Amino acid sequence: MSPFTGSAARTSDWHHLRVDVADGVATVTLARPQKLNALTFGAYADLRDLLAELSRERSVRALVLAGEGRGFCSGGDVDEIIGATLGMDTATLLDFNRMTGQVVRAVRECPFPVVAAVHGVAAGAGAVLALAADFRVADPSARFAFLFTRVGLSGGDMGAAYLLPRVVGLGHATRLLMLGEPVRAPEAERIGLISELTDEGRADEAAQALARRLADGPALAHAQTKALLTAELDMPLAAAVELDAATQALLMNGEDYAEFHAAFTQKRPVKWRGR
């Protein structure tokens, strides 16, 4: 995302999220525990705008997305979203659905790795948010459910039909998106939906440790790796290796590459600068 902004001022007043940034790690917590962190129109918009702001600032090197209380996120709020959408015309519904997709794009396109810390339910839009993250760290209580067909909608919501087959394969994705059945942590780990399965109650701690490891590493290399993973999903091999070559040439001219060589030859720890 471009660091250049218009006249809108940056804000730290997020009404639908709790945001903490410390030493390069941002922790974004969905904070409606009484509703299992169900998403509202405002929560979607805040996530979209927050990720854009953090991307422009270039001070965040890793982000943890977590949920307060008994679960990660139960999806869109039935009363505040589903009830409201029944009264909307097609143009307004299209605007809303485009906004939810913009949140997923923001997670995929932000220049830092995103770690989802999942415990309890991750359902509907909550499951897609976790899916969009670069890493999913979960404890044994985690269960994922792509519930869209169960409310009479397409299972391909918010990019799920694009992302899920690329994570777990077409067969598992068809089953999960078509039937909407919950997938508990052991099976989610087996099919590759979970990056790391932790002990009970340790998902947040493990996600923070992973984010710290990422933030302490070569931030520019991580950003470019993430960008290539997304961009090359739909490229032929010839285009992908050419993009790899151009990216490596740029990074080889950067400070971190030279710093690695200096640290190696001087037998000292590398001091990554993200440049």
C-alpha cells in the first residue's frame, strides 16, 4: 500500500477494535466478547481502515489478530448485519459485500505478516479472517465453520472460494464451503488449515511469540515474500520466476543483504533494519 495519503488524518480512536502497538508488533483484538466478537458494519470498516493506516506508517513489522473472551469471531452479527441487509437494495448490498472483501484484501496485501490467534469459534466471516492471515495459531478449542450456505448464501464469500482451496486443497475446500460443517482443531491441523496447534489456552501467547520472531527478522524480506506468495498464485511459472528474479535483484541491493554478509564475516548477530 502506498505511504502517500490525502487530507484525512490518522486516528488512534478505533471504536470497534482494541489496538496495541509495541516495538513493531501490532495486536488487534476483536472486543465484543458478549457477542462472541460478532462483526458489525463498523467493525468491518475499522479493520479495513486500520490495516491501511498501519501499512502506510511502515512502523509495524508483524500483526496479531485475536478475539477477546470465549472465541475468536462468530462472524457477522445476525441482528446488526443480517437483519439490516434484508432491507437494503442491490446497490447497497453490493457496496457492503465489496467492503467485506476489501478487509480480506487488506489482510493479504498489507506489507507485514498477520498471525491469527484462534481459540473457540471462528465462524463465517471470522473463519475467513483467520483464513486470510499468513499464519493461524490455534489451541485445541478452536473450530472453524464456513457457514455461508447455511444462511442461504454462496460459500464463496469474502474470497473464501479463492483462498481456501489454496490452503487445504479443492476437495477439502468444497466440503467445508458447501456443507458448512465445523472443523475442529485436530482435523484443521491435519488438512493444513492450522499453522501451529498449541496447548489449551496458549494460542495468544504462541501467536505473540511468532509475531515477535517475525518482527525481529528481516521485515523487507518478509514483506516481499508475502507479496510474491499472493501475486504468484495465478501466474505461469515463467512469469513467477521472472518476478522472483526482479525481487531478488532489488533485495540484493538493500541494506539487510549487506548486513547479513557483514555479520557473517564478523561472526556477530545480524542487525536487521528492514531496508
